[in-house]
Amino acid sequence: MNSVIKNILAVILGLAIGSIVNMGIITISGSVIPPPEGVDPTSMQSLKETMHLFRPKHYLMPFLAHALGAFVGAFVASVIAKKSKLKMALIVGVLFLIGGVINVFMLPSPIWFAVLDIAVAYLPMAWFGYKLSENFTKK
């Protein structure tokens, strides 16, 4: 298969699988750490109106969802990519980062969480996903 096509597929599959991981963690997060009383985590409007009720523990699962989504997505892209494996992993990380930045503007989260999430959850985790993939793709 042409390396350009394989790399494009690697990024698409990395994004898809990383997004599944992200959403899976978000979906179960309410049963791991229940949201504050009166919060409907399935409604963006409810989240916007009740973010002031969230405590630091409520940000753990979203952070893990963002970090592990980027990590797994970058890992998948790196394993599948034919050439420029680090670049494909970082493309996935950047695309997740863009989503994270958009999320920061959509939901009024505390500054400490926004900074932590943007600085740690996306590009560093994409790099770690790439590094782990090196162990799976050595010949």
C-alpha cells in the first residue's frame, strides 16, 4: 500500500480509536466519581451552569479521558504508519489538542485544570504513545 495512503489511514484510525477510548472513559466517569448533586453530565447546558459545583476529584476522569484518548490514538497511528511514525502520532495529538482547546472555551473549567489539560494531556501523551509503539514495530 502507498505510504501516504497508509499514513492517512493511520491518523484516521488513531483518531477514531482514541475518540472511542476518550468517550468510553467519559461515559463511565459518572459511575466512578459521581457528579455533584443536580448536574446532568449528558447536557452541555447543565454542565455550563453547574461547573462551579465541581471539585478537583471531578476533573480526574475528564483528564484521564483526554490523556488516554490521545495516548491510544497516537499509539495506533504510530503502529500503523509506514513512514514518519512520530509525525503521525503528533498529528493525532495536535488534533486532540485542538479539541481540548475548543472544550476549554465551551466549558468554564478552572484555570488550573485548563492549563494542566492543555499542557499534559495531549502532546506529551501522544509522544508517549509513539515511544511505546517503538517496542511493537521493531523488526
